[in-house]
Amino acid sequence: MQTERHGHVLLIRMMRTGKRNAVDAAMTTALDDALNELDDDPDLWCGVLAGDATAFSAGTDLAAGSGGPTPRGGNYGVVRRDRRRPLIAAVEGVAYGGGFEIVLACDMVVAGTGARFALPEVARGLVANCGALFRTPRPLPLNVAKQLLITGRPIDAQRAYSLGLVNELVEPGAAEAAALELARQVCANSPLAVSVTLRALERVVSEPDDRGWAATEVATAAIERSADRVEGVAAFLEKRPPRWTGR
């Protein structure tokens, strides 16, 4: 994990390149710390969350686990955070599973044309349990959200842009710089006005979140007790096709 200050902007980079920035316990802690800094430092007015040139994040590290939820941020230190500052996702390469759910928890998205977005949990015998069950249909049409959630197949950045998930589409490798420029545009405005506007919007949009989290917990509990969950994760780690039983 790296952080850099660019004036009033905090740039946060996830950096587990050999793991496609899959989130382990250490990264969850680092993300939580960085986002606490963003919210608590009055000199920081906007954040940019990026991966590297090859991946934003492939989600949970299934071998190591992502660690427990943090008190302020929830899973990954991000997805249940009550933020006071805007957060922009700068996406290159894959944003899969929990990586996509981190994107969905951000306020705006800048993506390189090579970026891809997917929720492959069903292919592992899992469910998307970090907000995607109720956040995916907000920027995307319901039928596209269903396609992502129950086929596990990715959509590319151009389609995500045309459907409204991505705010700005840029050439490969340019997402971080473009996200920083967008953050600078945010910081040209009153930080108080931006903060209260963001929180007012979030109160309106997130009103159904309690029901969404409750439904997610029911789905997750059903999967946790299943043989398919054990088989799906084992097949992924062993690099073989899963043998589903539906139980």
C-alpha cells in the first residue's frame, strides 16, 4: 500500500502486484488506516483509490482471507464506511469480486479502456457479500446487474461507461492521472459544501441499505453452510472445474 498527498488530495494505491491486488488482512488494515486519514485530516478534501497498471483489485485473497471487518470501514475497511470526503476509483485492469464492490462503494469511477468489471462469486460457490447485491443495480440497469451477479462474466470498460457505471473513460495507463485531475476539480470548490452535499446525497441513496445488508446476510449464511462453497473455493485454488452438487 502506498499513499501520496497531492495538495488536498490523498492518493491511495493498492499494491500486491503478484496477487492482482487481492485483499488480505494487511491490505484491509492499510486501507482502513488510509481512509481514516482521509476523513480525519481537515487538510484532505478528496481521495483517489487506485491499483497498479495491471489490476485495480481481484477482490478477496481466497487463500489468505481478507481479515475481519474494521470498526469504521467494514469489509476491506471500505464498503460500510460513512465517509465525509469524496472517493474516486481509478481502475486499470481487473476490478473483480470484492474489487468491484470497492469500486461500487466509491463516489465516482475513472477507468482505462482495458479495465474489466466482474462479480465471479457464483463461480466459486459464493455470493457477493460486500454490497454488490444492492449497489450494482444503482448505476446499472437491473438486467445488467443480474447478468453480472448470476453469470459471473465480466463487462469491459466501454460497456460500463456507456451504461453509466464509469464517469470518465481514458486510455490505458491514464486512469490515475485522470482521477487526480477530477479530484482537483472537486477540490476547487468549498470543502464544506462538497462534504455536506455528498452526505445529503448518501442519506437519500443509501436509505434502503439496511434492508440490503440484511438480505446479504441471509444469502451469505445460506452459502456458508453449503457444500458448494467448499467445493467452489477448493476448485479455484486447485485450478480445476468445480463439481457442483447444489447443496
